Amino acid sequence: MITIIIPVHNEADNIPPLMDKIAVAAKNAPITEVIYVDDGSTDGTPAALDKACAAHKFLRVVRHGGKCGQSAALWTGIAAAKSKLIATLDGDGQNDPADIAKLYGQYLAAGAGRVMVAGQRARRHDNIVRRLSSRIANKVRSALLKDGVRDTGCSLKLFTREDFLLLPRMNHLHRFLPALMQREGVTVALCDVSHHPRAHGVSKYGMWDRLWVGIADLFGVRWLQSRAFKHVEIAEVTKGKSNDRVVDAA
């Protein structure tokens, strides 16, 4: 079963149309739960989510008392999820929930084990500044981390809840999910997905605020990669006889 996690901050107008699309997508994929994490919204988002809960019984809402950031919101939602599989979506309506069926099919084809399927936007509908800055950032990141992903900024991803909860709890981890998953021994598969223009609201990210923290985070993730345990398979576990009591040989 799949739980969809959607972090939002001030996205009131995007909630009704996105929930309608998710309801349609659930006919083609085993989506049984949707969790919106309201990351300290100050607009009509809480009211819009309350109204959506009345219309969609599979929707749950978790609220942060203040703005904590997208990665913290993801962690909150995934920790609260009931399903084995997690699909992540942006709350701005630019990801298409219909693509979750494609990611799920690729997950099954890959063996349904320790696999993350990462969406890659086939054609981005953003302004030229965002596209150019993202292209440069992806090239630098891929060259340094060698994660083999050309569009790690696409929020549409599918992975197991268990694998995500093994990752280090850090700000901005959502920008480096493929590399961090690979560090834990997870196979990353790629899937081309659609991308839509933003219909309501404004982006919460600018080029400069992402640039400076991105540089620091990039070297931090590279350091984590260099300190990872070697991945081994446990071939055998031997169990000794159990005793009624343990005697201290000393």
C-alpha cells in the first residue's frame, strides 16, 4: 500500500485540485492514505485542509506549530505514515499524481525490494532562471556525489518508509535523497514524469537562498558518503542454547 506525503506552506488554492487528481490516481495505484504536512502556513491552508478532510476520508493532516522546512515536514509525514511504500509530491500542483502508477510499476519491475524510483521531469514548466540554475546545480551535484541522477529536484519519488527512516535527520535532505539512499544500500531507478505550470500561489524558493545552503549541504553529503559503512550481507545467524540464568564468569 502507498501513502502519499505532501509538505505544504501557504498553498491553500492548490489543495482542492490536487486532492481531486489524487482521488483519480488512486484508481490505478494502491494509494490508501494521503498525509498533508502543514508547515506553519499563515494563509487559508488550514481551512482548506479541514474542508478536504471532510471530502476525502483517506486524507490525514499533521500541522507544525511554525515553519520548519520541507525536509522536516517530509520526516514528520513519513514517520506518521501507515503504509510500507511512500510517494512524495510537491503541494504546488506541478507534479502529476497520475505518474505514481508509473513509479509503482517500475518499483515492482525492479523486484520490490530496497529500491527508490526517482521521477525526472521530462519537460519543466518553470521560468528560465529556475531551469538554468537547477541545471547547473544538478550537474555540480551529480559530478561530486556521482548519484547518476539528472533531476534530483523533482519531488515525485517512491521508496519504502523503512529505508527513509534510516537516513540522517538533516535540513535539506530532500535535495539529496538519491545519494543518501544509495549510501544506505538502496538501488535508485529513474522514471520520466510530467510537470505542469504552477496554477496558484508563488514559489517558496529563490535562487540565492538555495545556492549558499546548497554548497554547504553538498560537501556535507559528500562527507557522509565517505564515512558510510561497507554494505555486507549477513549470510548466517547462529543461535546458542538458551539458559535459565546467566552466570558471570568473573
